Amino acid sequence: MAKTFKGIDVSQYQQNIDFKKVKAAGIDYVIIRAGFGKYANQKDPCFESHYKAAKAAGLKVGVYWYSYAASVEEAKAEAQTCINVIKGKTFEYPIYFDLEERSQFSKGRAFCDSLVKTFCNSLEAAGYWAGLYISRSPLQQYISASVAKRYALWVAEYGSRCNYGGTYGMWQYSSTGKVSGISGNVDMDICYVDYPAKIKAAGLNGFKKQAVSPTTKPSASSAKKTVTYTVKRGDTLSAIAKRYKTTVAKLVKDNGIKNPNIIYAGQKIKIK
């Protein structure tokens, strides 16, 4: 069976968490509420301390943002506020748009789809892996299959199984979990996707893209050395000659080019 990961999600309603005990209890990751709504003062008051302590304990971290958006404009504002709160940090798990309000569902599927797409696309444009948190019943009723598939999906359904037929990455199966290091109840989650590996490899959520050996760009000091230029679409020999302060005739001679009007993308040109 494929490996699964055990998680919890927390907000200001769980305070003074001993994340070292949480980690020792076998929890792999924690999804932290960063805030709700569209105003800067709606940042979760425990977000910073939760983030810092969870990371220090060696837990993987993701985020959710609770939505009250009553329009696409408000969903965009919520995304921007969320980005402002989380920037400068690294997250091994997605940034989830938390859609739960009855007033949102009452406006129907096309409206709910538009909120999810607006928030998630804004997060993606800012370099984050975006997802949707939603309960199974409204998911089936108010979210199109194409939207559900498009982003990381985190489904809430309390009980011994998740009855959602589509694919999903994470399942919240209880709101009354007990975990060492947390007083009171906590939401319990199972993840079926190795998000940390995928997110790091893609260079998202504050991680640098895993290094491919850098190609050296020609600099003034290397002008006397031979530079190899790879032709891009739309390049002309005269433009390349101008850029490297040389002549078309010299490029033709040094590279054995038969017809100076024909160069192709991917062609390597030596500039001596």
C-alpha cells in the first residue's frame, strides 16, 4: 500500500501546543490557519508562534485560509492578504482555500468555482502550491469536477471512510482527535500525496528550485574568451552580432555558416 502521512490542523483555538510531543506521537505534518477574510487584522493571532514551534519540532507545515468572500473581488483580496501573511516562510504542504460558508454555497456552483479559481490562481501566480479545503457534501454539490481536480484537494468527512468518488490528496476524518502535546480536541488528517517532495522539486512555497548546474552568462570580463550562444526563436545573426559587439561576417566565418539569413532555435554559435 502507498505510504500515507499523518497530520493535524490547528488555529488560535489550540494554544500552547507542545509540537515536540506532537511529533513524538507520530504526526508528520500540521496545517496551520494563517487567517480568515480579507483584512490584514484577520491574521490568525497564533499563526507566527504555531509556525515557528512546528518547524522547530521538525514537523512539515502547510496553511489554510478561511474564506468569507461574497464576490470574486473579495476572493482576490483574501488571496492577497494571505500572501502578505505567509511570504518569507517555507511550506512543505499546500496553501488551502477553506470554503465553508452557507452564504457562499447558496450562490451556486458557478459562483463557488469562481471563488476557488480566483484565490488559488492568485496563490499559484505568487509561487505557491494551492489547494481547496471543503466538506464532501458541498464539494459534490457546489464544485465542478474540473475545479476539484485542478488544485490540491483536502476533503472533510468525519467517520471511518471518505465517500468522495474523485481523487483527493488529503482527508480530514475527525474533529475530536486526541494528540499528545495538545489539550482538548484537534482535527485529524491523512495525506496520500508526498507534497513535500513535489513542492520542493517544483521550487514552490518559498523553496528554491532544486539546483540544475548554472549556465554562465557572458560578462564584460569574459568578452575575450569564447562564448557559446544558443539561438532562441526570433533571433537573427545581425542582432546576435550587435549584442556581442561583433560582426555578422565574423560569426559566419567562425561558425562555418553557409547562409547568414538562416539560423535556427537551439543552434550553438561560438562568439570569439
